[in-house]
Amino acid sequence: MSLAAPRICCLDLDTFFVSVERLLDPSLIGRPVVVGGKPGQRGVVTSASYEVRALGVRSGMSLTQAAELAPNAVFVPTRHGVYSDYAARVRRIAEDYTPLSQVASIDEMFLDFSGCENLYFQPADADADASIARVVRKLTDEVQAQVGLPASAGIATSRSVAKVACCLAKPRGVLLVAAGAESQLLAGLPVRKFPGIGPTAEKKLHTLGLMTLGDVAAAPLADLQRVFGSWAEAMQRGCRGQGAHELGRERPAFQEYDPADCALGSISNERTFREDVRDPACIEAMLCSLCERVCWRARKRGVKARTVTLKLRYADFQTIQRSRTITPTCSERELFPVIRQLFARSRKRRLAVRLLGIALSNLGPFDRQLGLFPGDEPLQRAVDDVRERHGFDALRSALSVRD
């Protein structure tokens, strides 16, 4: 393997929230654990131990459904403000191993070991790959010893393959994919194994007869464009093992991660109400709040959206999505009337609402220079400056806080 080949490591803390809870309460070790709340409460699973994952429990699932699948599990509430300290300790350890790193989420980060072979080489190492794999195993061992948290890692020539390798290495494993072996690793995997392919895309791919990542890699580009749109070519390259290796340039596969000038993927937020809601004022306030957040995130990225999608879920879990192509925007003032119209089109039943969501897609860059008629851009910038210093909730529109 050439010393010039990229070596990107995806480091992921296994069942992070469960692992922290077990540190705080050792009696949970070895027992089936669900973090997120108590059975019967509104809300979703934040994290599930491997014991309950075997029963079908997954993150994002409702607590009620999780209790039905795993009635003997221990359900514990999420401890806000506790987990970040453990994640920060892991980051400090990892950052000592490589000059370039990037946080992906509270329990996941990417490390660039490209060019570090000579730094870590030992005579007993068979080759440069062996040097990097050994060092990454040392890293995961140190995280376990110093912080008490199990971690897995995948190493490859691109971010996407490194993430796939990390998932395959779980639990508590390290998997290195040598340069040139990417397509062999990916070919037989189900399409859902690739970062960014969710259940909706999976169904569309299956309809086309594309069941594995190898199928996607070999498919006609026109077929993939029916599923992924403008992202089809990049997706196909990724499934061939040719994804980008520069940190911060691939489509993020995690929520609330917004690299500057990244026009790939989409921006979305959703909210499950604590209790099913019928009050129109409460619903409108939530729509306004979600609109504010996705627009704020779009401006942080430096992009405007050409498509907006509304997600509506009723109390009986029927879910409806409506989309509209719009003049590119990242302005709440321009977007909110469209969202109102989409909701009016979608709200065909009198049943209470359980969840609302808004997604922006077909993203593109915009000129940050003010035009001759700047409209509300100066106000947006002033608001964004305050949020940058004091957090998103420092300033909110009056309508969005009526709930």
C-alpha cells in the first residue's frame, strides 16, 4: 500500500449512552438497557444495549414500542448535561493520536492518519497498514482504560467506507480496509449499510431490484437518479469505494452537523409532541419553530434550498409527506408561508398530531454579499450573530414560543 494513500479512521463509542449509564450504575452491566425514558412515557429510544437490539429495539423507536419488544429491559431516563463530559474526554485522547480530526456527533469522530505511517512504524509491523491498525487498537484500548467506554473503529481510504467498516467492527473491534479492497468489502452488503441510505431510499432501490451495494455500484446512473436525484453520481462512487477522504466534505450522516459550504444531502428537523396535539395555535408554533431552525442551519452552511418537505404524523402513526419546489431561500419569512400551505394540504383528518418535521433539500450555495435590495438579510445576520454567541434559543420569533 502506498504511503500516500489516505487513511481515515471512524471512531465510534459503542452504545454510548448505555455505556455511560453502566459506568454510573454498574448494576446495569450485562442487563438489557434502554435509555430515553420510562415505558408509557412519550418520547423515543436514545440508545439501546446490544441485548435489546437483538429483540428489535432501535434508537428513534417509541418507548411504547420498545417496551412491547423488550418488556424485561431496564428503562432509564436520559441525563442531559452528563454525557458530553465523557465524549469530551474521549476526544482529548483521540486528538493526541493524529494532527487532524473532526467531530461528527457526540459519540462519533473522524481521524485522519494519512501520512502518519513513519511516525508510528515499528519493526514488528508487517507493513504500513499494520502500523495504523495497531495504533488505532491502542487508541480504543486507551479510551476503554481511561474513560471506561468501549469503542469501535473503521479505517479506510474514504470517510464513507471507514464508517461502514466501523459498523462492521462492532462491538469493540477495529477493521482496516486496505486501498483497493473497498469494493470487495461493500459489494455484498445490504444497501442500508451505506451512510445516508435510509428506509425510504432502501424501498426505492429494492423496487428497482437493487438489493446490495454492489448492485448500486453497477446500476445505470439514470436508475439511481430516480432515487437520489443530483446526489446519484456521488452515491454510486461511494458504493464503489471511491468516496471523499477530506474531512468535512462528504454528505453528513448525522443530525445537526452542518459543515460550511456543504450543499450535499439535506437539512431536517422534527419534533414529537409530549402529548398528541389538536390545538391549531400549538401546531403553528411548532411549524414556525422548525422553520426557524432549518433556515438557521441553512445559513450556517451557506446554502439555500430549492425544495421544502413537510412531514406530518397523526396519533395513529399514519405519516404523510408533502414537498414543493420553491425559489431558492434560507429565509424564514419566505419559507413559513409555504410550510403553512403544505400543512393545510396535508391535514385531511381531525385526528390529533403526534409529530411534525421540516426538511430542506436540493441545496445550493448563495452569495453572502448583500444585493441592492437586501430585504431581511441584515436582520437574519444580526439574529445569527447573537445565536452564534449565545445559542439558537437566545432569540426566537414570538410565534414559535407559543407552545
